[in-house]
Amino acid sequence: MKIEPKRCAIYTRKSHDEGLEQDYNSLDAQRDAAMNYIASQRSNGWQALPESYDDGGWSGGNINRPALQRMMTDVRAGLIDIVVVYKIDRLSRSLTDFAELQTEFEKCDVSFVSVTQEINTSTSSGRMMLNILMTFAQFEREVIAERIRDKLSASKKKGKYVGGLLPLGYRGDSVNMKMVIKPEEAKIVRLIYDEYLRTSSPKAVQRLLVGKGIRGREWVSKKGLRHGGRPLSIAVIRDILQNPIYICKLRYRGKVYDGEHEGIIPVKLWERVQSTFKANSESCHQRSGRDLKPFAGLIYCGHCNAPMFVATVTKPNGRRYRYYICHVDEKRAHRECPLHRVPAETLEQLLLNRIAALLKTPTMLAKICGGELRNALDTRQAGEALENIATLWSAMFPVERYKLIHALIQRVLVFENEVRIVFRAEGIAGLLKEAGADFSVSSGSVDLECVLTVPCKLRRYAGQVKLLSADEQADGPRLPIQTALIQAHQGMEQIISGKATTMRQIAQALNMDRSFVARTLQLANLAPDIVKAIWENRQPVSLTLDKLRRGIPDSWEEQRKLFLGK
């Protein structure tokens, strides 16, 4: 009787890469033992495959190992009949992972053999012994893990360095197992603390570091992958400023212990920084916790396609202004987004007015919807239902209005020249039903987006950011940059006509501060197309009066490149 050959794959593993450089290492010993076992089964048709499945330096706690994954690919492809290992724990120390592998073996009709434990899954007794041994293997792994955790916990409580990635300013001394100050990085840490104490702003610290070309630590992992070397983010700077490791202490599980290392920052300086942090966080909490923000989570920057969060800015005169700030641009050291921040009150009022107008005018709402929903909104029944909602809109409590807004609106995209309100067709249909309108729409119509575009203009002047609607642009007051243009030409006329010969005389004639006269007169040399753009409110958001007063090139071409980006 002809014996059918059995293709045997030998899998070997070692948890650490120590000793793998030797001519004959642990992986070689495991493979030789497996080869001898396969040779003893040659009469049963066993044949060792030439491919090597060796995982050196990989833990058995999971199955994310390159050689194991390569072997499992061959198992699924039907290239293997028997998997041979030296011991069960070489394949896996996790009972759950091993059960998953065993299920895969059975599905592909592949047997599993452990050389030293005489286990063969082709028999029922072998499968029973396998499950028993795997339970003990997992128990051993969990006991070892508990011992390691207890040792690390005791070491950290004594302030000892136990390895791992160290914060900026320190390097590890593997011989003495201590943290040692790295002088060049310690200077950066001290600079961060000094600058924050001066400005009370992590953002200002980030700008300073970027301006000086300072980046985070760069290192190469054991696998040859390069990490770090990037500009320090706001989150990293905050972590540095709040880490007690810099005053010779270690934080572990919510408690702080004295460390064995040397501190970088004086204790008094660290405490002053923490006091500043606490004062800033309490101030922000008091301001942000009182009011329910009606459009929280709905406002997005149209340029960066990123969410905008609400922040409060306090001016020197004590007045507070709320802004929606682009989340992506706020992380950058220098602003790139043309929006960056939008006045919250103005934007919210614009949106609330538009929602109220749509509720009062069903035909306007029908225009931005399509399909069955448009037809439903054109009915008299829908008009009456919306009229009831519009009556209740002004009398709604903030919480009720918040729920209604989030049911109707999917998101709001803010651009320089317009605001796009994306309504939920499903929310509109549900609102009409709750208001008493008896109709139904198909799932296709419910999934549609209804978009309303509101023309507006974002303008920065007089140290403020304002959002002007189309009506305000047409009928609103003259912008300061436009007023400055008029004053510039009036001032030049005073000089040419001989009515004024000094800056003081021009300032008196134009009723303006003398310190601004010289810088304002420069505006008379602006290129005609730039003047026209300013007068028609078409200039870029980045073109501000402050920017013009800093200096204007003589060449009109250079002016267009600098101010219009042409």
C-alpha cells in the first residue's frame, strides 16, 4: 500500500534576540529536534519542507509575527499538512490565540505536533493533552507578567529608572540604570519653561521653537525605523510643562514619588508654571461651562475640512470675545488657513436667522431639497406644520433649540466668502412628521443632503474679526482700511496744495493721530487695482490695514505679489 507523503513545516521562535548571532543558537536547536522527530516518522510519509519559519526576537503573547503569518498563509494555500514545533509555547503562549490558530489548522485539515510533549492533534487524546498544556502555558505567561508588573511598580515607587522612552532632556544610562541629563536637550526644556512663564501661552512657545528651528528628539528603532525629529506639537509642549520628572520626581498611577535622577528645572519655577496652568484652565472652564453652544460639533472650516472649536479671547480692556477656531490650523506654529478664526456670536446669529427664515418660508426650504422631499414641502399641510414650528422657535429653551438644530443640520462649512449649511433630509422629514404632517418619503430621498449657501464676507480690522452678511456689505459702515485710503489721498492733497507742510498739520487737518500719518500716507501709492479691490471689499482676508502700514513696495508688480498673491 502506497503511503501518501505528509509535508511538514517546522516553526521555531525565541522571545529575545540575544544570542541569535551565534553560529548555533536556540532556533537551530529547535529545528534540529523537529528534523529528528520528522525523520523518525519517515515510515508514515513525513517529509520536512525546505522553507524556514523562524521568528527570532518575537514574543509569544500575540500572533503578529512575520514567520508565523507567512506559515499561516502557506497553510491556507494548502502547501502544509503538519506543523511541527519544539514546544507548544513556541507557537503561542496565549490560549485565545492558540485556539484561533488551531481552528485555522482544522479548517485547512492540518495537524499540529509538539516534539518534546508528544502531542499529535490527529488523535483525540492528543487534542485533550494539547488543551490542558495550553491552559498551563497561559497561566505561566500571566504569572510572569504579574511578576514583571510588580517589579516595575516597586522600582518606580522608589524613583528608579526602569527603561523605556525618556522625555526630552534625559538619556538612559543602561549600565547604572539611571536617567542622566542630556545638556543640549536640557537647554530646550529650560527655554520652554522660561518662555511659557513670560507669555503664558503654549502656542507662543511653539512659535519660538519653530522660529529657532528646534525639533523633537530623533531616534532609530531596533527594526531600523526612524522616529521623531518633528517640530514639537502643542500637546508635547503641555506635557513637558506639566511633567514632574523635571524637578526630580516620577509620576506613577496618579501619584508622585521622589526620583533618583537630577532635576532640570528649579522647583520654584515649576510651581509658578503649574500655578499659571491652573489659573488658565480654571478661567477657561468658567467661561466655557456656563452656556450651551447651539452649534457645537457642527462648524467646520471649509478650507481645511476640519472641525472648528469654540475659544474665548480676553482683550486688555477686559472684554471677552468668542471665536470658532480651525482645529488643524491651531496646531500649526504659524497660521496657514485663511479663516483660522471666525467670530462665534456673529456666525451663530447668522445661522439662527437663516434657520428661522427657512421655517417661516417652506418654499425657500423646498428649493434646497430635492425629490420627494421637495414635493412634500410644497404642500399646504407641510406649510402649516412649519408655521407651527416657526411660532415655537423664538420661545424655545436653549436645550430644545440645541436638539432641533442638531436634528436638522449635518454640518456647517465656513469659507471666506460664504457659509454652507448642510441640512439633513432625514431631520427635515422627521420634523414635519412630529409637527403633524402626514406623509412618507423613500429611503433614497431621506439620504440626500440639502445645502443652503449664504453669501458673507470675513473681514479683519481694528484688531477684530467680523463676519459681514451681504446686506451689511452693501449698507454697512465704511471699513477702517477704506477710511485710511481716503485719509491717504486727502493727506497727499494737503501736501501738494501747500495747505500742510508737516505731519502735525496733516494730522490736525484730517483729525487723526500723528503717529499714524506717515504710515497712512503710503496708501496713496497703492496700485489702482488694489485700491479698487479694497473699495469693493474684494481684497484677500490677509490684506489688512496693519499689513499695509508696515510698508508698501514702490513697484506695483511687487505690491500685487505681496498683497494680492498675483
